[in-house]
Amino acid sequence: MCLAIPGKVLELGEDDSALVEIGGVKKRVSLMLVDGAGLGDYVLIHAGFAIEKINAYEARRTLELFEEIAKLDGTT
């Protein structure tokens, strides 16, 4: 099983990379596995790679679920 986290594309790099924002944290990831990702798009990120483009609603809902899990776990 793998875990992919939604991130919003903030900036596109010249080498199939992008700066993404994940819950307030910015990280550079590879876009080489996803066709057509652009500024403002949401992508699922796993191990430093964007693996799929998703819509904004799905991204927000997934991040909300992660927050709920963290509260139950007592980590926030």
C-alpha cells in the first residue's frame, strides 16, 4: 500500500519539476509522470513524484480527512 498526498502546483520548473504546497509546506516534486499539470492544479504526490492530477474538491476533502485522522491520533 502506498500513500499519496494532494499538493497544489505553485510554480513550474524547466526540468519537469514543480513547486507544490502541501498543508502550508512547499516542496519541489517531479511532474514527469503526469501530463498536462499546470499552475493551480492539484496533483497526488508519492515519493517526490506527482502521480495523478485531481480536482480541487477531491484534494481539499483528502486533506481534511488527514487533519481529522491527526486529531484522532493526537498529533495536532
